[in-house]
Amino acid sequence: MIKSSISNPLKMVVSGVILDLDGTLLHTDGIVSDVLKSFLDKYGKQWDGREALRITGKTPYESAAVIIEDYELPCTSTELMSQVSPMFEERWCNIKALPGANRLIKHFTGHRVPMALASNSSRENIETKISFHHGWKDSFSVIIGSDEVTTAKPSPEIFLEAAKRLNLEPSRCLVIEDSVPGVAAGKAAGMKVIAVPSLPKKTNLYSSADEVINSLLDFQPEKWGLPPFEDWVENTLPINPMYIGGPVVKGYGRGSKVLGIPTANLSTEGYSDVLLEHPSGVYFGWAGLSTRGIFKMVASIGWNPFFDNAEKTIEPWLLHKFHEDFYDEDLRLVLVGYIRPEANFPNLESLIAKIHEDGRIAERALDLPLYSKYRDDQYLKQHDA
């Protein structure tokens, strides 16, 4: 469960924001895994992701040392870097911004909130990555890499240098970070810190942060004395449409039986990247069933903290009373808005009540032209023959 440790948010007034890059603004995890899988293949080793926690937030050379040690590789950090660097460079153009990143940058730029980018990557590396994202470079008053300071995160040096270049006292800066070393660095610098964990189900490691949020979509600037977002519409946040489809499969058997809510479990085969890129939470939109038509829908994406799923899944609830199951039918989803982050609940009754509230919010919102237009999306009607 994501908790906020803000006791009196109105007193926490900041003047500037310092952002990390990889895992905070950019979805680099998938590319890192792809490169390391290819690299380790050459040594007859298999990347299984177990080092993800140990390398998140580290400098490239620190990460290289971890990989060499854990996989007992016969090379030095320099040799490893010389082999993987070209592989990364080929892929930087494909890195996607994390959901909420463009919204946040555009919002602060529009309100003239000073922003700095402070990353454990090198300055050149940072510049290359952000060059593929329109307007990012000009939005930051300060960009600073680990090669411009003596010691990288978890040392506070990079954040203190960023504050100095922003002309702000450290106590007036808000750091947004995805890694444990980054959170430690921000707190050591005497700054307020929001953690947006890039590693799932590891929020317990971020207890030193002032606030832990599920994703940038849940960031509330007004808690920190910054201008609020004004794009929420009737308790919903419009998102770029997300398309997922496939056959309806048998799931955990708890929708109708335990919750009294008949969710349709969707095979995520072929959609793992889509689920990986999008934060867990409750979304809504339109669902097309090959033989039955198009229906309003609310869906949870994630691990369902109350039941503690082992894998990230999507569980849509079609807001219509069906009289029989529709296993194996082709189901197409167009997710068009966001309602809230995943949460845990003290008991089953409160979980069920919240799901029904989500359903009511989605029902109302989907009547708005902003969302109702997607009912005619061709994707909902393109079913396999």
C-alpha cells in the first residue's frame, strides 16, 4: 500500500523541483533488461532481473561492477561498458516517457517553476536521452550528471549542486526520485523527497521519503505549495488511449464468487510491455466483445494488494449484466482515463465498496464527450475472424 507521511502538507512549501531521469521520467527498465540479456548471452549466462534492485539508481560503472560480481564474468567494468554502451546508444531513441512525465514537465514549465535534472548518468548520456523528447531540454534550468560531481547518489552532492545552480536553498527544493539511493541523497541534502518506486512491491524500502506515490499521475503539487494540476474531470484524469485485446481466460475465480463482481480476465500474452509501461491503478474506458457489442468498463491494472497477486495483470469489469460467461471470446479494451492508484483495504467489504464507487465514477465519466467519442474507436470492432 502506498502511504503518504505528510502530516501537515500546507506547511511544506517549496520553490523548485529536482527530478531524476531514468525510472522517474523515462521508462528505461525494459531497455536495460534487453541489453543485459543480449550481453550475458555471449557468456552463456541468463539475465533474470534479480540484480534490478542492486543496480537501480547506481552509476553505469557501479552497475557494471554488480553484474560482473553476481554473474562471475571474466571482464572488467571498463570492458563491460565498452561492449554495452553501443547497444544502449542504439536504443535510446526508443525510450518512452513514463505516464505523467510530459504532463508534469509541461505544467511546471507553464507555471515557471524552476526545474533541474540530476541523474547518476553522465551529462552526455542525459542530453542524448532527452533529445528524443520534444521540449524537455529547454524546460530544465539546470541539467547535471554524475560525471560533474565528485561522488554520485546516495551522496547528496549532486542535489546540493543542482540547488546551488537553481539559486535555491536546499530546504526549498522538492526531489522526485524512483530509486533508494536517490531518495537517500535527497534527504541527506536536506530536501523534501517524493519517491515514485520503479520496482514493484518494494515500497517498504522508501520509508525515509516524505511521500511515496504510485506514479507521476498521482503527484499533487498543491501539497507542496506548487500550482495544482487543472486537468482532472469529474474525479478522472484523461490519458492517451491504451489498447489491449485478447481472449477472455479463466482467472483467479474470485470476481463473482468472492467479490460479487464478475471481472473478465484477459490473457496478457503479447501485452506484457504495455502493462509494464503503465502504472498500476484503476482505469476506465470501453470494451468490445466480438459477438455482444460495446460496453462501458472499469479495469484494475497491477498486483491487487488485497490479494497480493504474484504477477501484474489487468482485470476489466464490464458495466453490464451478462447472463452467461464469455470465456474464449475476443475482448478489446480502449482505456481512456485514470481514476486512482491501487490500494490495500482493511477488509473485503471496504474493497467491494471502493470497486463499486470506481464503477459509478466510470459510468458517469463515459457519458462525457471527452470520453464517449472513443466508443466509436475502430479497434473495438476489429475482431479476428
